[in-house]
Amino acid sequence: MTLMLQSLVALTLLTCGAVAAVPVVVNRPEPVAADADALAVAGESLRVVEAPGGRWFLNGDPIGRGALADLMRQQGATQPVRYLPSAALGVGQVAQSLAWLRRSGAAAAVLAIPTREP
């Protein structure tokens, strides 16, 4: 087999592979954000925001971690909790904080990432 024929076969296989992959790439479904009303089970949900430096906010008001844990033990089981981490936090810290919220009584705590408007 000559070099020209080998190159032509390789180019043909590459082109066929690329054409075969086009439907997979084009038909990829877009992620859909959860409906805000679908998470509200029993009244208004609690919105918990974590900022860098261990600062916590509950529905826009600053709150200490201990007070938040106490509140989660009291109300976490009855109200849905939406956890909104700061973009400055790492993935590991977000996972640890979400697990901590769930252990603190907010078993229905969900990670609520806001969507960007186009």
C-alpha cells in the first residue's frame, strides 16, 4: 500500500467518524433548571447562603453556624431548605456544607444554583 493510499483511507475514516458524531453533538438535550415552586412543599422555603470565611446567611440575614444548626434541627424537617453557595467556594467545601446541613436536620436540603439569563 502506498503512502498516498494510506493517507486517503485515513482521511476517509476520519471524515466518516466526524459525520457520524454530528447527530450526537447536535441533539444533546439542554439541562433544565428545577421549577422554584416544585421545591416548596410546606410554605416558604428557607434560603441558606454560605459566603467565604465561614459566613452564613438565612433568607438574607446574617446568622452564626451554631444558630443555623439549631434552627435546622427545629424547622429543617418541616420546611424545604435551599442551599446557595458562593461561587468563591470550592466543590469540596460545597459538598461538605451540604452534607452538614442535611446532618443538622435539613434532610431535604437541595443545592439551588441560580440560572443565568441569556
